Amino acid sequence: MGLLAALLSLAGVSLAQDIEVRVPSGAVAGQAASISTTGSGSATFYLEGPSIALKRDVQLGQEIQLSARQIEGAGRYVATICASSCSSSVFFVAAGKPSSLTFLVHPSRAPVGQADTISGVAFPFDEFGNLIFTPETVQFQISSKDSNLASHSVQTQNGVAWFRSSSGKSAGAVQIAASLNDVQARRVVQQVASDPCRLQIKAQRTPKGVEVQTDPVRDCAGNPVPDGTIVTFTAKNGDEISTVDAPIKQDVARARIAAKGPIVISAASGVVMGNEIRVGGQ
């Protein structure tokens, strides 16, 4: 009787060891798949994945159907069958077709005529929000109201595509688009004037001092410098030096300098110096 029990026990162990779990190859997120097993009799099936954990009773030797909803998450899955013992197998679910692009662009405002000042990065996702790791070609297009400024064709690496580009020569809004097949995302970057290229000032004496102002201030490409840019006026009277900071308003900076004697006035904005003018005393 003891020998018979031992043989039956060994047979049961052999049966458990012979159970195979055949998982799908090339599974895609959101598409139904099946798992097959060997053997016979009842067993318990477990499935663990990125967005699911389930348990159900199955019959060995019959296919286990996985619905499209059960494998929506791309990534690593573990299928386990347990009878008198357990057997597991790992399979991977790939992301589906591109359905959306997450597109980030920096900065939102860029000075004109600057090298490698605009950058963008795009992440392709399928309809279930899975990042697509297989190489995809993203087309980046930079355009203004009147013309196409630049284009970059970039293949994703590890789920990301990126570019760097120089800003254009004209101030104003430029549109940056990222497209992948029929999927597209758009962002807008405001190109603003760069640093002033030159400063020209003029002045006249008044009963209250000296009124000084710039000519319209432009960058080297001829774009008006943004309002609020500071121009510093400096007045020298012998050893006495005084300064006045004035913001540009409607292309021009203006200031009043309280001085009675002869003075020399200059102007600067950032690293740009203007001309000097001499104003006599009252």
C-alpha cells in the first residue's frame, strides 16, 4: 500500500511538471490574445500585468482567452497556472498604433537670431496611453504666417524624439508642429526682438532740466525692441555723475535730467552703448 501511494505521488508530480503554459508572442495592447496549456483537469489561472491582476478557474488543455480590455497596458505580463503545483511564463505586450503626441516646446518667448534657442520634444502614445518604444519618425515643422522656417525629421529613441533650432529673424508668433502619420500637435512660440543694436539719443534743455530721449530702438534685424526694456541715461558734470533708468515705451525711451551746468549725456541698454551729446548750461 505504501509503494502504491508513492507511485501515485510520483505520477502526480510528473503530471504537474509536464504542464506547459504557452503565452502569445507579438501581443499588442488592446487586441485579444490567448494562452494555451497542456494536461487535463481543473486548474487556477493567474495573470499579473501593468494594469491588471486576475484569478480564475480554467481547464487544462483548453485555450485561455484574454480579452482586449485585459491587456490594454503595454509591458511585462506573468501568466501562472496552478494545479498540484504551479507553472509560470512571461510575455510582453507592445503598445498599439500612435494615437496622440505629447509635445513640449521651450521657451515660450525666444529672441530673434539666436542659434539653438528653440527646442522641442515629442512622446508618441497609443489610444490606451502607452508610450510607444518602437522607432517612429516624427516630423517637426516651424513656420511663420508667411513662410516655412525650418523642418526636422527625427526618429524616436526609447519613445522620444527631440530637436533644437535657431530662431528666425523677424519678431512675431511662429507655429511649431509635430506630426506622426495622421497625428499632429501644435505649439506657438513668440519671437521677440533681440538686444538693441544701436542707440541714438538727442536732448534739449528746458526750464526744469534736460529732456533726453532715444530714437526708435531696434535690434540688428530691424525689429522694435519690446516695451519695458531699460535704457540707462548717464549725465557727467565734471566729477559728478548721475544716472536715470527709463523703460522703452512705444519704441522710445525718455528721461528728464535735473542739471543746470554743462553736461555730457550718454545712454546704454544691456551691452549696447549709444552716442554722447553735450548740453551747455543755462
